[in-house]
Amino acid sequence: MILLYHKVFLESPTPWWVNCNQFWRQMAELAHRTVVHLDDYDPHDPDHVVITFDGVYENVYQYALPILKSFGYPFELFVVGDSIGQDNSFDQQVEPPARFADRDTLAKLIQGGGRLQWHGKTHSDLVKEGDPDKLLRELQVPDELRALDPDGFGWFGYPYGNHDDELIELTRKHFTGALSCVNGNNHDPFQFNRIIAVNDTSFKTSTVSLIIANYNYGSFAAEAIESALAQSIQPDEIVFMDDCSTDNSMDIAERYKDRIRIVRNEENLGIIGNFNKAVALTTGDYICFLGADNRFRSDYVQRCRLALDRHPKAAIAYTNTVLFGPRAELIASQVGAKPVPNVDDMYLWEFPEFDRAHLDKLKTANYMHGSSMYRRKAFEQVGGYGESEGHEDHDLFVRMVTAGWDAVLVPEFVLEYRHHSGEQTGSRVSTEMELVHTRRMVKERDKRLEAYNRVVEDRLGHYLKLEKTMEAIRDKMAKGDSAGAIELTEDTLQQFVEQAHLLRLYAQNLLYRDDTPGAVLVLQCALLYSPDFAAAHNDLGSLYYEQGKMSAAVYHLEQAASFKPDDSTSLKNLAELYEETGRINDSLLTYKKIIRHHPQDLEALIALGKICQKMERVNDAGFFFERALDIDPGSSIVKESLKNLHA
């Protein structure tokens, strides 16, 4: 698998920019694979990955390099000779400004694990180049650039991914390999395909279900839930499993209902019944339980999932543990956990590595805690949690390894296990969490009251001034100052913005009665109250379009887009109108604005693909159609478009 990135930045203004959070996530998802340079790449090895950057932009050094170095990944840098140290003014009609890396920056990227490769002198479409001499100049790497990286420039990246048999044969004479995008294959090193990475691209091969098991732990539940939500790599699902608690547990859990799934048993099932039911309700390849009185460190999911990904014969990933709480010292003294310096009631409990030769030791000494992550496949193979004389998790894990599975130790203290006496500690923590919640609610209430008071005061002020204002308007009219009277009237109307929304509703009712002229008039009145009312502009633009008044339609739809630039409805209306009136580039830019705010908008992606196809920008069209197919794999429209594109 060869990956292609263009820009890495804090934000993603277009699909060609991957934001830092998503780039870090993607790099973490590759951690169980082998990331190599192109020279070492084996296309037949499913674990081999190559990371490539085209351009190369300065933001790769600023934002991608620190992440790449933290994982120790090598990477390839396909530079365009004439762009080094320049900006992207050539494509700023569709892309925000960005600078290409200069030679000093490229040198730093090489020191950080990068290798320079060639992307052409000017990044022109070489398939369309008819001058043989110019074609050769495009393929020649200047000596001063070769000096930057003596190990580099063995590979060529076809500009736009375009290549034909003639270009491939010429490339063979100058390079050891070459990369395409979607028009190549995975066996010829002179037309290897690349996967274009965008924000929602994922390389994970496993899913994780995190279950928070609770019975009357409302005192601590918020801490447990917060620790699950704070994971550096989010689990694919978080389920709060309540075994018919009688305390305030459900009240606490409900505060997070928009971010987690909450399940409450109608009757108490006990630990084994509750745990087996919880697993049955989830779908992840890997499962982990977090007691509602405990906490996970923020990298628990990341490290445990990676351990299982890297060890396919292991059923269990268990970790070292932090003991904390007022009674932690008691258990610490029993198990030999070491105190954390300068911290009260906190101890580090280290576990031995699993050794199949000493399986009997596991049967007598439970050194795999109940919050270990395990494979669903192994769980189902041994029949899940069962009745036993000891702990249910110990029994489960012994049966897994007895069935032939291995276990792997994650030598990090990523589980924080609370040892408490119950009532006193629970009351204290509960009181603290409730106090935090109450303070938050009080602040929100005070803000709402303050806002309401301001509205009331403003309205009273408006009405007190209204009578004087009307007198002033009449006075201007009496003096023949109609312009001044109109201006003062408009200013006064705009003090009652809510009237615009009422008038828009009235206009919609008129449309139901097929009174289009009346609706147009009412919407025009609405804009007197609120000139920046985007929805009213959109409605007017649509009505003018139906009446064939294209100039007025364009004006109002452009106004709607300017006042509410993230509204896909008005932007789509505007883009369609641009395309119908022959303003193809404006239509393209407008659809790209939609994708910037709504990356999963299927209609916009299909429209972009069709426009690029009309403009004979085959690679761009393919990119947008492929993204649309990722969102809706069953779309016959997209499949037919791709078929026609490559026909």
C-alpha cells in the first residue's frame, strides 16, 4: 500500500489538506504495519506501507514531520523542480495559499527520515507533451538537487498520475520506478498505484468496543466515562452498561447520552450475566471492560489495540496498573506495588510477561486484570464468562490460554484502579463531581437569564424610541426629504429582525396557495427587516430562477452564500445556476466550498466529478467519484460515472 498526501495542516480547507489530528490517527493506525522506503517496498507484502508527499509543501515540515518522527516512519518527498521555495499561485483559484518547501527545509525533512524523489520540472501533463526535448528536460534532475539527497531521486511521480506506454518506457531509462494514482497497477514498479489520503481515510484493521460496567458507582461514573471519551484513539463504540443500579448512576450517564450508548438492565443480572449481555450488545473485534469506579489513561485503547494487532496469536492484551484511592496502600503492600514519589495513595503495580511454559502460574496467580483487552473470537470460542470459584475474568483468561491462545503484556500503566472503602470516598468524589456539574448548570442558567434580560431591555428601548422615530420620518417627508425618510425607515425596520422570519413563513404559505408574485413581494419586505437574511435571499433567488430572471436569481443566491457560507442548500442552488449559465469555473469553486464544510455531501461530490469530467480533468473526476463511492458503495450513478470515465 502506497499512500499519497499533499498538505498537512491544522485545518482542512479542501480535500487535499489532511488536518493534524486525522494525520496522527492515520499514522497510529499504521503502527502494526511495516512502513518502508520505496526501494524496500514489496507490493506482495500486505503489511508494507510507503508514505509519500507530492509538492512538497512547507506544511509537511511544520506539521507532518513531528508526527512522522514520533512514530519513526520513513517517507518519500516528490518535489517539483520549479516550485521549490515558491507558492501555489498557479492553483489559488481552487486552493488556499500555501508555500512549497525551500532547499533548507527539504534538507531538514531528509534529516527527519525523508527521501527526495522527482515529480517533474514543472508538473505539466507529460502525456500531452509533444516536444521530445522538453519531455527529457522534465525528467532530468538538476545536479544541485541530487546533492541534497545522494540516496534519493530513484523514483518518479507522474504528474496528475497520467502516463502512457511511451512515457513509461522513457521513464525506465532514468529511474528505478514510478508512481501513478488510480490509472496504474500493483505489479509493475513503473506504474504503482497510490491511495490518496483524505481526512476520513482509515487504515485500521480492527474495531474496539469499550464497555463501562456499572452497579451503584454513580459516585465515580463521570470519571470513568470522561476517561473513555478522552482516548487518543477513540474506541468504535462506548457502552455504559448499568446492572439496575439504585443510586444516581443513570442520571450521571444521561449527561453523556449524545456521546455514548446507555443500557440499563430491568433487573440485576449479576456480574457474569451483565458482562455476557454487554458483549452480546457490541460488535467490536476487541473488547475491554472498564469498571465505573476506575479510569483509563488516555492511551489505553491505542496501546492495547496495537498489541493485539501486532500479535495475531494473542487473545489478551493486559497492562501494568496504577493503584489509587484511600485504601490503595493496603493492596499495594500485599502485591508489592511501588509508591509513586511525592504522591499520596498512588502505587505502580507491574505484572510479569506471559510465558506459555509457565501456564500453571497463571492458573494460580491472576496477573491479567479484568480491564484487559481481548479478542471477541477467543471469547466466543471459550463460551464467554462463566461461573467459577474465583474471579470471572481470571477464569475467562485461563480458558483462553488453555485453548491455545497467547497473551501479551503492554508494559505501560494505562489502567488506574481505584481501591476504596465505599461510602466515605464515594460520597466525597460524588459530591465533587456533582458540585462541578451544578456549577456548570448554574453558569449556563445565568448566561441565559442575562441574555433574556438584554433582549427585554433592548426591546423596551426600541419601542420607546419608535414613536419619536416615526415623528422624525413624518417631519422629513413634510420637508421633502424623501431619501432621508427612506433611510431612517430602513434603519428602524432593521431593529426588528425577527419580523423577517415571520414574513418568510408568510411567503411560504403564499407559495402553498400558488401565489408566487405575493411570495416574492413578502420576501422583499423581509429583507427590509434583515438585509443579511440568507434564507430569504435563497428563497428569492429560487423564485426568480423559476421566473427566468437569471441576473436577479444569481444576485440573491450569491447574497445567501455570502451571508451563510456553510449552507449547502443555497450553495448547491448557486452552483447549479452557475453551471446552467455557463460559469463552469464558478460552479466548480462553489461545489468545492460545499465539500470544505460538508466532506460527506454525496450530491456535491458527484457534481464535482461530472464537472471535472466535462473539463477533461480525468484524475480530479476520478478522485471525486471514488470519494462518493466510499460514502455510498451501492450508488449506481457513481458506478456508471466511473465506468464512463475510464471507458
